[in-house]
Amino acid sequence: MAWWIPYFFGFGAEEKAERYQTMFGNTHSFLPVMHGNVPNTLHTIFHVTLFLCILLTIYISFRDRKRTRS
């Protein structure tokens, strides 16, 4: 499971909280701690960038499909 599922919904957070704290406890984060987890800034930026790329890809594919039909 990705880090954001335990962070937002708490599924599996108990098992991962200690491990996440050990791995990412000394890294910068700007989000509040939820369910014992907090994503670090680098992972947050990466996932936002990935989400924007996916949205842009979907937008471009539908825009191009509409142009070819006209």
C-alpha cells in the first residue's frame, strides 16, 4: 500500500507507523500527523507531480482524439 492510504484512511497505519517513523522521522514534512503517519515533503511533491502528469496525459489524449474526428 502507498503511504497516502494509511495517512488519510488509517488502513494498515498501526503496522506501518513505527517503520515510517524509523525511515522518514528525520525528513522534512509540512502536513500534520494523521494515524501516526506523516508523508515527507519529497514524497508529497513527487505524488502531486505524478498526479498532474496523469491528468495532463488524459487531457491531451482526449483533446487529440476530438481533433482527429473533426
